[in-house]
Amino acid sequence: MVISSLADSMLRGVEGARDTVSEAFFEPVIRLGVTGLARAGKTVFITALVANLLNRGRFSGLLAVQDGRLRSAFLQPQPDDTVPRFDFETHLGALTARDPRWPDSTRAISELRLSLRVAPNGMLAGLQGPRVVHLDIVDYPGEWLLDLALLDKSYAQWSRETLDRIATRSAAQPYLQALSGVDGDVPLDEPQAQALARAFTGYLHAARDQGFSDCTPGRFLLPGALEGSPALTFAPLPEPGAGRRQSLGRAFERRFEAYKSQVVRPFFRDHFSRIDRQVVLVDALGAIHAGPRAVEDMRRAMAEILGAFRPGRNAWLTSLLMGRRVERILFAATKADHLHHQQHARLTAIMEALTRDARDRADFAGAKTAAMSIASLRTTTEELRAHGGRDLPCVRGRLLSSGKAAAFYPGELPEDPAHLLGPARDGADGWLDDQYQIMRFAPQSLTLAPGDGPPHIRLDRAAEFLIGDRL
């Protein structure tokens, strides 16, 4: 294990040196990782970001656009020939069709290269011509990111922590009942092992649907070509056992270690360790609607996610010697268009509070972090509706369930985030004073003027934080 870790570190160092020399002497490359937990809108974020960099009429929050230095943008083949291309054109077509629809969600890793031609600024601007900066966008499921925390855990530790965490969850009761009477020291019976793995996978799907974030191992939810393999046929046991080699507990332990070494570690080595900018998209409104336990689970997940990053500044010599580090991390609460703009500042404050522990650790390590509320694609319009003697700030959009237009008031978020995080940390079953509602909207039909990208909320400011300094 130690030798393997050293070898991975050396390989990352060589790759980091190659990338750094390439950037220093040729055309700089920004590798932007985009991930998020379930239903956070990763595909829409990338599609809207690229569309608005290609047509920059709505992107004045990016300073290089505001002062006219971003002259052009064009798509090129991504540099990694073994990684699928992010299907930008198909996703944009789905969002801009006569009957628009949400594109398919992220199920595997993909990549897209957008090259930006930027004019220099400063005292030497008149002496230099435009330069090209490549933006390599790497899209991957958030469940895979949470898996990185497994690398530092043994099977027994993971089993104990998982079972303690899910003990009171309704979604976990079928799996916990399946565990009744199971002894890790009994001889391995493959049908029994498969039944336990299916039951645990069923719990993970149900937990994700209920708004929980800690749904690991992530490949149980997105198995791909690994479906049915022994590496995905294990589950947590209350007493893993330390008996015979062919026991159920020992088999699950071997498969857990195989999952780490053959699935998680290659992803870290080949893709994640090369990222130097990262955005983590979060459906904070969905977690608030799900209740205090989902909010606390999301807060813990944010802290674990940061543990997977290697935050710090990518100084030239440091990146040569140690490989790349994530320089900037943005935690973005999506679906801000589901709220009237009067509540956007409160959503941002809640996002800042949810990620405070994670951001403090990253800031200490030298990375820049930020929390923001955004809407990658705006799907609603705002209005005030009289009710009970006061005007309620509502949003109007096309309901995803029926396609009908409707106005919606989700409730008022607290001005002090502690009113949410306090009950969440205390393990409350529900909110004492309010119930926060959520509605799912479909994309609206778009009529775009020449040069305009799709409408959004603060997507340009997110881009300025993530890549603006390199432009």
C-alpha cells in the first residue's frame, strides 16, 4: 500500500511537471473539475457555461468579457483520447429545443476543451498580441468524489461508520432487517452476498431520493461496466469477523479493498489529481426541503469532499516537485431561480455556513474558496402576489410534472443560517417553525438574440472566480 501510494505520487509529479512546462512555455491550460451531488445540475452548468463563453452577451460579470479582452472562444478536441467527450451540442439542443427538456444527468467521466483567445492587459498590452488559454472541463459524478474518502478507511471502519450513520433512517430499514442474524464468520455463500449487496444498493438509491448526500460507494449507484462484478458485491456488516479466509466477512473485506485499488485509486490517479480548479454544485434547497438530517448530512459531505482535494497554491516550482494542487474551489448552491431575488443573499449565507469547516481548511492550506448561489439556466420569472394582507415574493415557471405554468412561494429562508444548522447538528426530525417547500421546474422556451447565451443567475461571477485570474 505504501509503495503503491509512493508510485502514484511520483507519477502525479511527472505528469504535473509535464503540464507545468507546457503551460510555462506554450499555451496555458486550466483544468476545471465540475462535480456535485445528485440533481445538483452538473450537465446544465457545463452546457450553460460553454454556451455563454461562446456567446458572451450575458457574461459581463467575467471581467475579460466586460473590458473586451476575451476576443473569441472555440471548441477543440479534448487532449485525453481515452476519455469520452462531453456531448455539449446534444445537451444544448435539449435546452434550446422548441419543447425544451433537461438533458441526461452525469453517469460517467467526460471532458471538453474550450480554447479562449485573450488580449493582454497592463503596461505591455500594446506590445503583445492575443494569446490562447485552453479551458479543459472535466465532468464527473459527485458520488465518485465522495468515494475518495474510502481510501483512508478499512472495511471494518467503513462498516462501523456506515451502520451507525444509517441506523435511524427509514430508507435503511429493509437492509438492516436483511442483516438480522448475519454472521461475518460464516462461509461465503455467493447468493447471500449478492442479496446483501442488492439490499444495500437499494438503500443507497432510496437515501439519495430522500436528499441524503453520503451515498457511497458511488459505483453502486452508477456501476457501468462493473455491474455484477465482485468489486461491487459487498456491503457493511456489523461484525465483519476475522476468521477463516473463505468467510463472508473476509470476502467482503477483500472486495472492499479491490474496490479501492481497482476503481477509486485509478480515478484519483488518472483524472482527479490533475485538476487545478474545482466547482462543487450543491442542491441546498433540496436538502433544506428534505429536513434537518439531510442538511447535516450535506454539511458533513462538504467537509469530506474537501478532504479529497489537495488544496493549495500551484506555484511553478511546487507543481514541478509535488504535482498539481487545487488552487480555487467554488461551492455553489444551484437553482437560485427557484427563489425570488430577495432571498438569494440568505441562500448564499446558508451555503457559506454549510461549507464553513471545509472552506476554513482549504483557506489555511493556501487555496482560495468561495460560496455562491447561482442558476446555470434561469427557468422562472419573479412576481409579487398579494396574500393575507402582504405581498409574497414568488417565482413563476413551467412545472416539470405537468408542463403547466404556475406561481410558487417556497417559504422564507431564515436570515440567520444558525436557525437551520442548529437543529441539523442536534439531529432534529423536522423544522420547528417552518416547512420549506420546493418545486421542480422545466426549462422555458428560449428566444435568444444574436450573441446572447442562455439566461442565468451569477454564472458569469462563478466563472470570474474560477478562471478570471488566468485570463
